[in-house]
Amino acid sequence: MRPSLVQSIVSTPAEIDASFWCQKGRVYTFLNPVSYLDALRHKDLFVRFDGIFADGSILAAAIKMIYGRKVERRSFDMTSVAPMLFEHAQKKGKTVYIVASQQEQVEKAVKIFEARYPDIQIIGCRNGYFHNEEEQREAAANIAALNPDFLIVGMGVVMQERFLLRAKEAGFQGIGFTCGGFIHQTAKEAIDYYPAWVDRMNLRFLYRMYREPHTRMRYAKAGLVFPAKFIWERFFG
């Protein structure tokens, strides 16, 4: 019997300490109430990851309420995992490769990261748009050959997961993360997307709805559909 998405989340180590960054050949993704609904339709893809983090306080609260398990909220942005990775990479001389967004945006984001972390080694980047499967395979093989310590992929839910797993299958031996819209947000709004008070009060999804109107329908759908799907998965999935 394949594990559920929540089982994958609760089995993912909550602590991101020095030993976490010493892993090899591990890939991680993140789920929030919106992407959880997409992941339900692609369970076989998501359970292949070495870990899934609960991206957002709402999903973490739902897991505690329905499953009785406490998990830490982890997101790949500057309020959570991203600064840990960049600081570790800069301090330890580790290399980073990024696949995300449009070419102009990812290059702009790289410059922003390098301004914040002047000693970081970002050894390559490319956009997250591919013409076909063969181009994806070639890109994954090239990344594996470069052998970066960290690979960050932001291509939208499901597509980014497929590419990150493809890179691992091609021989990538570092640690990989999906990052959703992090690169796009960084290029558009600068590195600190969320004001400190928004992060402190756990209002990130409301702030994103305010700043990015195209997300409102997705969040509204999640607000209506997610609770029912989440409970169904718990008792009947």
C-alpha cells in the first residue's frame, strides 16, 4: 500500500540542521492547501520524494487537527528554508544551480541573491520552460554533469516535481528543492517578498492574494475544496 501524502509529510524530519545539509542524492518538495489538491491526482509522483514539507500554517494545523501529528511549517522562501540554504552554501563554499521562471527573471533573481550573499557560488541557471521531453532530459543530464551541491527548481506544481526527479534519475547527487514561485517573486519584488509583520502573523497567503490577484481563485478553491478532500483522504483515501 502506497503511503499517503500526509504520511510522507509527517515522516519528513522536522529539523534542518548541519547533518541535513550533508545528505547526498536527496530531493524535497513542499505542499500547501492549493498544491495538495494537485498532488492528490499525482500521488505516485509525490511519494517518490525523499521528503515533503508542509508549506504553510494552514496545512500544518490541518494535519494536527485531523491526524493528531505536529509538523513544522517549511517553505522555500526567505521566511524559512531559502536563507538556510544560501547561508550554508556561502559559508561552506557549496554550489547552487537554479531552474525556474523565465530567463530574464531567473537571471535577475541570481543577481539579487549574489548581492545578499556575495560569496555564494551560483554556477548556473536556466528558465523553467522546455519545448519537449528531450530538452528536459538534456538539461537534467547537464545539471548532473555539473554536479552542483544544491538544485532549486521552480516550474509550477507537478512540472517542477517531475523535473527534479528527472535530474535525480540522471545522476544528480546533491540536494534538490522545488521552490514554487520563489524565483518569480524575488525577481519581481526583491528578495524579502513578505513583510516581517505578515510572516509573524502567518498572513502570507492573504498577502500573496493581495499582491498577486491571479492567485485569488486558486486560494478560494482551496478554501472550499481542501477541507473536504483532506478529511476524505484521512478516513477513506
